[in-house]
Amino acid sequence: MTLLHLLVLAVVQGITEFLPISSSAHLVLLHEMGGPRADAIALDVAVHLGSIGAVVIYFWADVRAALTGLCHLARGSRDGFEARLALGLIIATIPAVLVGAVLALTGWVDLLRNATVIGWTMIVFGALLWAAHRFCPERRKVEDWRWRDAVIMGLWQALALIPGVSRSGITMTAARLIGFKRHEAARIAVLMSVPITLASGGYLMLQVGRSPVSDALLYNAALAAVLAFVAAYLALAAMMRLLDRVSFTPYVIYRMLLGAVLLALAYG
């Protein structure tokens, strides 16, 4: 893989992972344009881990609170923000893990990776994000997150296994539908990405482990992870700052335009 291809892959993943515009859709398109590669899965793992590292650093206070909450849960205590946050993240991850296992075992996950599906999901779920932002009240904060909210958002998150839906986009939509402020909705959605990304990354690592790994692949994967980390951190910082002043509308417009292009290519 050339340095330019590696750079494009890592930067696209890093930028799109936490914006509501579907990183998986962009990765699928990049792989389609570049043709099949034996190292595609390994590099996907690397850029996902690099991106999740950016979340841990940027939201370290919340990540630390969740880790503290795990200790509280282990001692049988569910009181306090830390324990509620940890429990909520666990609950919200379960639906996507179960649905993901079904899709992987049945092979349906590969059938969904095509331009027609991505085009329609980009448009439909972009419109849903706009409607949730436009018509739903903004009154709740992360500290108000309860296990019932985690169940709802976890079920919505499972839909993101369909390419083009966008994991961050659908969880932000779900949070807005149940009354969270847009900045808080993004904060919860990004925190929810940590356990599910680690789970999917672990699954992909098992696939990578079935084949011998060369020194060149390890070098490319490490470089891709670092580049994705930098791109993700900058994109995440920009999004969280802009959401204080700007709505989700620019992301919706982007989704609509890209979805329209994909459908034109698919049907043309």
C-alpha cells in the first residue's frame, strides 16, 4: 500500500468516525475504489483503534468516570453518576453485539455492503437526524442518562451495523428523540463508541490472526493508527466545539448529497 493510500484511509476514518456521516460507508467506498486487498481488515482494525484512542484522550474525564463506575458495579453499588454511566454503556452495547453476531454468522453483513444500500441509508437516516434535531426538545444532560435511555439508544445503535446508517449519527438521533441537548447527545454517542468499537475491533483481530502478519503490515497498521488518532482527535474537538453554536444541519446536507451521488451511480 502506498503512503498516499494509507494517509487517505486513516484520515477519512479518523474524520468520519464520530461525525454523523458514517465512517463505514466511507471505508467501504475507499476499499471499492482501491480494489480488494489482503490487508484491508488489518488496516480497518488499526484505524478503528487509533480513532478510539482519540475518544479516550478527549473524553478522559468521562472514561475515567465509567471505569470508576465499573468498580462500583463490581462491589454491587449502582448509585452515583459513575455507576449509572458504566451500567448504561454496558446495556447500550449488548443489542449491537447480538445483532452483529447474527449478521456475521449468516453472512448478511457482506450483502449489505453496496452502494444502493449505503445511498438510501445515508438519505433516510440523515432526514431522521434533521427531524429529531428540529422538533425534539433540548432539556437533558449526560448526568440524566438512565438505563432505560441506554436500552433505547442501544437498540438504535444496532441499526448502525447497516453501512451508511452511521453509528454516531443514529445514537445522536436517538438521544435527541428522548430530549437530550445536541452537545450532550454527541457526548453520549461518542462514549457509546468505545465498548462497541473495541468489540468489533476484537472480532476483526481474530480474523487477522488467522493469517501470518508481515513486518510491512505491522508498520502500515501502526502508521495508520497514529494518523487516524490525530485526524479523529481534531475532528472530534471541532465537532464538540461547533455543536455549541451550529446544528446538525451541515452533516445532514452532506449525507443527502453523498447519498444522492451513490444512488445515481448505483442506478445509472
